Amino acid sequence: MPALKRLIRAVAVACLFGLVGPPVGGLVAWTMMGARSLRSPLPFITGAYAEGAVLALLTGALCCIAAMTLRTRSWLVPIVTALIATAAWLTITMALDPGRPEIVQAFVRAAPIFIPPAVVAALVCWALSRRVLRGS
């Protein structure tokens, strides 16, 4: 039974990351683009699910694995897992584009755009999921 409880908690945390992470990341991306007000961030917040859902679920899964296996609840966990998930996601999506031979330059240009929203979203989701993970 404890294994089933752990699985349910892991799925709950990954779902929380998948639901909350993309709009938080979209809002961060919106403000990074120089938005001085929150008059019209709705396209960024809703559109963030298209780009951020897989990234958020991967980050949530990595956070669960780290929390349950390493028995740590440090704030470094979401930062490191967001960096790993973002790097993996950028690498995979850029490798799928055969017309882009300069993958390193593309990665260097894209990383500053994707990493801050991913890290902030991971920290917010981590703060919301700590209670669920505490019981694991």
C-alpha cells in the first residue's frame, strides 16, 4: 500500500506542475518581454500550455523523483530539475529541426528566454506541492 500512496502523490504533484506551471511561466515570459501592466497577458498565459505543458510535467516528475529518492525538500530541487528539464526539452526540440546545423548557437540564444520562466514556475509549483511531498 505505501507504494500505491507514493505513486498517487507523484501523479498529483506532476499534475499540479502541469496545471499551474505553464500559466506561471507564461506570466513570467510576458513580464520579461517588457510588459509594464497586466492588461493583456491572457494569450501568453493560455498559450503557455502549448509550449510549457510537457516541460512542466517533466519538471514535476523530476522533482517527485528527487524528493522521494533523495529525501530532500530543498528549494534547490526545483531549480536544478527545471534547468535539467529545460535543457533536455530545448535539445530535443532543436535536434528535431534538421535545417538547423548551429544547434549550440540556437541553444545559447534560446536558453535565456526559456530558463527564467521555467525556474520561477518550478519554484511556485514546488512551494504548492511541498505538503503533498512531505508525506512521502
